Amino acid sequence: SVRHHAPGHRAHESDALSMAVTVTLGQLAERLGATLRGAEGKVISGLATLQEAGPEQLSFLANAQYRKFLAESQAGAVLLTAADAEGYAGDALIVANPYLDYAQLSHLFDRKPVAAAGVHATAQVAADAQVDPSASIGAFAVIESGARIGADVSIGAHCVVGARSVIGDGGWLAPRVTLYHDVRIGKRVVIQSGAVIGGEGFGFANEKGVWQKIAQIGGVTIGDDVEIGANTTVDRGALSDTLIGNGVKLDNQIMIAHNVQIGDNTAMAGCCGISGSTKIGRNCMIAGGVGMVGHIEVCDNVFVTGMTMVTRSITEAGAYSSGTAMQPAGEWKKSAARIRQLDEMAKRLRELEKQLAAVTQTANVSSDA
């Protein structure tokens, strides 16, 4: 069953979230299990950086390079480790991992609008689609035949959920997300604007210079607690499904080709390109701009640094890099010139090695005589 808003009515923001959130330091300490150093009743109404925080804002120190801003910060209180709290005169919440606790508190102060349950009057919902009454379907969204939308799902304006696609409980789609047909999404999945899930993979067969299209008859299966960034694309499988594991985090503008498999809790930064049928293990970190050729495997617990081109399988956990680091343009031009000369230099080196071996052999023969 579905519910519709009155004509022209738009999903409204929660009144509670449209107002400023205010809590006390004592309440925050209790929430985090932190050691409080300061006034329990001090009011905190937001989060900010050390440089920008005011007297009613909470900040944090998680990176040593920002320690220089701590003494002069105007923050009402700061999340600090016990070591960093030594010598700091201001109010503090002392915790083991300030960045993790900042992440937890960020949700408390998040002002993202919360849509009301129901289906907007301008949305198009197929008669045989199943939409939980607690779900919110935004303006001009399209829910196609056989689709299933779980409890507490939020579908933004102008989204398309294709035929027979499934969105698990607690999912959140920003405006203009497109799911093609036969896409299966787990619980609490977040997908940002412009993402396209289930597009046709790049599959063609060449016959005498003419490309013949291969039908992409697989789908996409996405696990629980996945986040997919803006304008990221996940192509459907050619035969079996493209698979995204539980807890995977994909940044903006990533290309995941057909039949790729990504293991649980792997995170991938922006502008990566993963070619078809590549398998990436669990708990990997793939930095920005990384490219991977198709039909390779990357084992668990691998870290690939930015702009690396992965051209073969990785079978041992660890960090991997390729490419050259930045240097002044003049030095880089000299290096590039040397690279072009490497083949000729290698040939000359081999010839010199042969000559040295011949001289050494002659000297040994003379010594024996």
C-alpha cells in the first residue's frame, strides 16, 4: 500500500531538525563515555574546526598538523586525547579517538531535511510496485513495475527505481538517482545525486571491424550499510550480478564496470576506474584516481595509493603504488627524457657487462697460466 500527499504538498522537514540542536557538555560526555574537564552545563550548539569554532561550538584535534591552532582556538570545548589535553587550558572532552567521536556527534548536529512518509502527488508508482507506508517518495519520482521499497526508505525528487528493483529498509536516495531494472539494494544504503546503478556494461564483440552489442542480462546486488557518491556508476553484470559487499564506501565519480566484485568494508576514493570482472577483497582502501585492469584479483587488506595503475593481481596484503611523485617541471622534463633513453641505456649496459665478463675471463686464464 502507498500513501499520497495532498496535491502540491511537498515532504516537509522535521520540525525538530529544522531547529538548532543544543546540548550540554555533560550530556555529550555521557553520550561518548568521555572524561569531562570543564563545566557540565556549558551549552554546545554545533561543530566547527579549531580555527573557526566559537564559544558554543565543539571542535576536535585528530591530526598533529592542526595542533598549532589549539592554544588560540575559541571553541567552547575540544575533543582531545589525554596526551593532547596536557597543557590545554580550555574545556575538553577527553577520549581515545577524537575523530571517531567527532564522526558520531556529527549526526547529532546534522540538519539534513527529513522527508515525511508518503508518496508525492507528482510521483509515478506502478500499480504492482510495493511501497512501505513509512517510505517517502519525492516529487516526480518514478517507481516501475514490480519494484519493492522497504520501511523508512527516502526516495528523492526525480529518482527512478527500475522494474523489479528492491531497496531495503532505511535506504536514502538523494534527488536524481537512477536504478535500472533488477537492482537489489540492502538495508541503510545511501546513494548520492546523479549516481546510476545497473547501467549496461561495456560489452561488445568485434566482427570484421564492426562492434556487435552484447546484452547485459545480469543485475547489481548491493549489501547493507553501503554509501555511493555523487555521479558514481555501477554497471550491471553481463551474465551474473555485479556485487558490492556490506559496508562498502564509494566516493564521487567512480566507475565500477560489469561483474566487478568488491568485498565487505572496502573504501574507494573519487575518480577510480575498475575494469570488468575485477575482484577486490575485504577491508581494502583504494585512493583517488586509481585504475585497475579487468579480470584481476586484489586480496584482503590492500592499500593502493593515489593514481596507481594496477595491471596485475595483488596476492599479499600491504601498500602498493605506481607512477611518479610531483617535482618541479624542469626536473620532471629531465626525468621524462631519461625514461625515453632507458631502453638504449639497458642495451649498452648489457654490452658492457659482456665485455667485462670477457676481460675477466681472459685475466683469469692468464693468472692460471
